[in-house]
Amino acid sequence: MIKNLWRRRQHISSSQIIILGFLAVILLGSFLLMLPCATRESGGTSFLDALFTSVSATCVTGLVVYDTATHWSIFGQIVILLLIQIGGMGVITVAVAITAISGKKIGLMQRSTMQEAISAQNVGGIVRLTGFIIKITVLVELIGALLMMPVFCREFGPWKGCWYAVFHSVSAFCNAGFDLMGVKSPCSSLTDYSSNPLINVVIMALIIIGGIGFLTWEDIKHHGVHIRKYRMQSKVILFTTVVLLVFPICFYYFYEFSMPNWGNMTAKEKIWSSLFQAVAPRTAGFNSVDLSLVSEPGQLMTIVLMLIGGAPGSTAGGMKMTTIAVLFLAMLSTFRRKEDVNCFGRRITENVIKN
């Protein structure tokens, strides 16, 4: 019997390990959120609502059944933040990091699973890459929190302001969209800061940094401004990111926020709102304007951005920018009646296109 169990364990694929890992984290998060100490009011939360919140946080979706600030206690908010962090970095990344810190040997199976989880090209250097992911995550989230602290501490007090800064920094970097601004108005997100340059810039920067992926940042670290030395994947991600920023910004500024249903928005308000709405929909989940006022073309633009999402091996979800880019290049190649699909002077293999 023991031999059969061992054989079954050996036959578990990397994909199955990733799925089981996510399932375990989601269930643990659900049970923690059901505890009476996780809510501000007595009675706790039902399993279905706790499960929904846990899934949303772990999968960095941002959908909620209760306002995060008013329903959940500090303990509940900490649980949600940890689920966001694990979901954003990836369950396998966190597991490998804990294994490495504890001094245990990381086997080939764990390395292969990690490779599949972050879409790395090779198994070699996975442990080093895990260390890089942990370092850049902590550094970026810490800088983001420190930059937002003056605004939140001035408004909510020192301790609460620091907690708000940390929570929103992690939520933005992990593209989760959870916020604590329900203390002002339930489910208001960042609408009160629509014209605040500091909060806008920091949140948008965190979303983009988390959304372009850790492999892209590794290229930036090693090669700096020498883009020609980057992996083709990194080049595609950076170019697609620029396109997915410029076009929506122009759309929101010249069309959406010029419509009469938004009233007489100033040029400053239009600029910040256009920038934020071009960045946030791609799986981040924040909003700085009332989305119920968005026109149907504006809703369609938002849906397209949500569908595309971020980069592979990033904290963002969606179909991934590389998928959209490869599909577009393959379509372009077909229209031009060319046999090969090329990108930045290199041929994209048929297997890559099929995948």
C-alpha cells in the first residue's frame, strides 16, 4: 500500500501540484475567515462567503461580498492580505522560498513545478530566480507603502495610516484590487483620490511593476537599458504594455471622459482618470471613478483590458499579453501570406503559437 501511495505521488504532474497548492491555501484561508475574530461583528462569516473571499484574494480577483474595511477585523484583513501575497507571488514560489530558507534540498520535481508556475524557460537557476522574486516583491511593496504613508497617516492617524499604506501597496503590486476605503463610503475604492497625484502614481506604478512579470525585471536588472539583449518574451511584454497604455489613455481622455454624463471634468481630472482607468482594469480591480457612469463603449474597453491581463510569470491574471501579441502576429502573418511568424527579427515556432 505504501509503495502504491509513493508511486501515485511520483506520478503527480506539476500542474496538479499547483492546483492542489492553490486549493489548500484557499481552504485554509476560508476556515480562518470563518473564525469569529475575523469579523468586526459577532457571529462570524458563513463558509460560502468566506470561501468566496478567500478565492477572490488568492486568485487576486478583487471581487467581494462584504466591504473589506467595515466587515473584516484587523485579523481578517491580515488573512486577506496574506492570501493576496501568496496568490500574487504564486503558491509554489512561496513554498520553494520557505523550503530554501529552512535549508532543505529542493529536488528536480520542485524545480520543474516552479518553472511551470512562473513560465520560466529553463529549470536551471530556478532557486536563484525565486530569491530574486522575493527580494523585488519585498522591496517594491515597501517603497510603495513608504510613499503612500504620508497621505494615509495624515488622514487616518499614524498606526492606521501605516496599515492602510502597507495593505494598498501589497494589493496594488499583486494586482488584487482589495481596498480599505469602505470606511469613507462602502466599496468606494480609490474614488476619493482620483485627483491625488501621489496615490495615483504610486498605485499605477505598483500595478505595472507587478504586471510585467518577474522574468522581465530580471532582464532589466541584468541588461539595464540595453533592450536588444532582453529575452524576446520581455521585449514583447514591454512593447505590448506601452500599446495597452497609450491607446486606452487616448480613448478615455478624448472619448469617455468628454461625454456629458461625467459633468464638467477639469483637464487635470480627465488626465488622472484616463491614466488610472487605462492601467487598473488589467486585473488590478481598483477604480478612481464611478464605474456605473461608464458608457457602453467604455465598458467594452474595460472588458477587453480585463481579458488581456498582464504578463506570464507576473502577479496579474488574464489571458496574458504574450498570448494576445502572438495571436495578433500570427493573424498579421496570415494576412500577408507569410509562412513564418516573426517578432523582433526572430521566428516564433509553430509549437509556441499552438500553445
